[in-house]
Amino acid sequence: MRRKQKILLCIFLPVCFVAVFFMGYFYSVIRLMSWNVFASRPIKDWFKQQNAIYFDVDQVDELNIEAFNKVKNVLENKYYKDVDFNEAFSVAIKGLSAGLKDPYTVYYTPEEMKSYLEGVSGNYVGIGVSVHMDENYLLTVADVFADSPAKEAGILRNDKIVKVDNEDVTTIKDADLIVKKIKGEPNTKVRITVYRPDESKYKEFELVRRVINISWISSEVLDDDIGYIYIKQFDDDIYKDFENHLNSLLAAGIKGLIIDLRDNPGGSYYQVVQIADRIVPKGLIVYTEDRYKNRSEQFSDERDLNLPLAVLVNGYSASASEILAACIQDYGKGVIVGTRTYGKGLVQEIDTGFTNGGGLKYTKAVYYTPSGRSIHGEGVSPDVEVELSEEFNTTSIEDISHDKDNQLKTAIAEVMAKINE
């Protein structure tokens, strides 16, 4: 009798273990994909190895998880042709970052990341424009460089780039991804379609890419011994160039200075900090703060610029330009002239540690001015607001003659008033 009980026990326990295992397996799988989705799968697929994406229960509504699995199941079994789920899922990953509604947070596929990294280390080969995203996330021409294919073809400031090589780019929210499509190898052609708001027309241009040699900074002495420095962008050497131009102007005996940041989309954070350090007295220049309130601060030394100063800005002055203008404004070291700036006060970082070769550009922190202002979404309000004459709405700043530039003339008047005090 005891022998028979032992035999039954030896049979019963393994059966129980197996039953419990399968119950646990089915329960966990059904929890992941819902009973309806699970039951609709062929029996042969019930025991396939599964990969899972995990969210905490309070992060994502369970019904949304079920909806995702339902869509995947329908496409897998009822779509009219086989689905490449690797490719489709790559777009889903993009959707995860796009769902934040932050145009500066973007997932790069392995192919996009490879192209991005190659572009960072290579020469600038393109058509010769600087761009930014407008309020509708349309890539907008902020400046057209001299002696460039874009200038020669007739592309104008404020043109909206809507197609590149006949590909609609209006749904792409990341400016860098569109710019990568515009850039390419020297002597290759690219077709650009723009929408020109002033004419309410679409225009097509076929351009030949070439190496673009840009001088990011220029200077001159205006009438009444007023120095003028125009900075197009804060590249990686701009502080040294700024110092050289400033020293030359000081040696020429200038009595006041105008720094023109109109249409300047930004650039190197550390370069603009050094320029601000040259202008403002000892103290805080800018600080960043992440979600955990961790601060990173940049300070200036005792040296400052003791000259009447005006800074020109407009709606295309962004990021690093706004850091400089806001810092000067907070310290009262100069008068800000023009129109409200773009309002980009976020810090981005790129995570390249993806095993698939992809990458994620994401917003890490927020900029704050010395007085604690966040410029993101707000911009820098000028001390003296003056709109550029409408006739120059599509004209690059460097193409406007000084005697017709009403914003520059206002800045000159402000500096002269300080000189004559």
C-alpha cells in the first residue's frame, strides 16, 4: 500500500509542478498580450520564446498595452502582406520619444546615427543656409550665406523648406535630420522645395552642393567711433575670434560697441560663456538645472568691458545667443535692441550607447539666466523693441546696408546716448 502511495506521489508531484509551471507561463503571457490576442494565435505559436517590454503599472494604462499588442497581432495575421516588424518597431521607438512633444528629443535609427556621426566630423558640404524650426515645426531659413549655392539660386530668408529631393519633410520635427538630407557629397545635386510665405507660393530649386566656407564673425568701425561685431553663429573657435576682433576695435579707439546677434541660431555653450565672461563683471553667467534640481553653474572673472554697449537680437536669435543677451541684460551691461528672441533654453545630450547602433538625443536640463529666468518658450524681451523694416523681411542681415537698417540705427542711437551722458 505504501509502495503504491509513493508511486502515486511521484507521479502527482511532477504533474503538479508541470501544471503550475504552465499556468504561470500562460498567466504571464496572457497578462502581457491579453486573452483575446493570445487565443487568436495558432497553437504552435503559444510556446514560442517571447520578448517583452516592461512598464510599471502606474506608468502606462494596461488598455494601451493591450491595444499595442492587438495592433501587432492584427498586422501579423491579417495584413495583406508580410510585415517587417523590425522596421515597424524602429518607428515605434521613434514614436516613444515623439510622444513627449519635445522637438529636441529624438531617437536616431542606426542608419541615422551613423550619418549624424559622420557629419559631425566631416567638412560642411551643403547649400549654405542656417535654419531653425518655426512655431509649426517647419524648417525655416534663418540666413542665406554669401557666395553659396542657396544665395545664387535665390533662396530667401523666411523660406520654409518642405521637400528635399521630392521627399516631404514637413512631418520631421528634428531639424538635424532634415539638414542631414540637405547635406551630402561635393558636386552632387539636391532638389529643394520651399514655401515662400510673402508670395504664398511653392518654389523648387535644384542646387549643386559644395564646400561652404563661412566666416562666422566680422567687425568694423562705424561712424562716431562705434565698434560693430556681427556674430552669425557660435562655432568652436568663436571666442578666440571675438577676442581678436574686439582687441582690434579697442586699438582703433572705439568709444562704444554694438554686438549683432540677429539670425544667430546659437552654437557652443562653452564658447558663449567665454564671450560673456569678457563682457560682464565677476559673477554667475548662466546655470542649468535638471529634473532633480542638480545645478551646473558657469562664472565670470573680474575682467569686464567698460564701454557703452548695445546688443541686436530678433526672433531667430536662439539658444547661445539668448544666453549672451540675457546675461548682459541681467547685469545691466548693455541695452538689448530689436525683437523678442526665439526662446530655446534647453540643454541636449546624445546617448550613443545603444547596442543596435542607434542613439537618442534628449533634453537633459534647462538654462537659467543669472537672475534665475528661464528663457525657454519665453525668449529675451528687448529693452528697446523695434521691428526691422518690412522690406527686409526676406533679406539676410549682412545684405542690409547700414543706412537703411533701422534696428542698427536705433542701437547706434542708444550707444551714442550713453557716450554723451
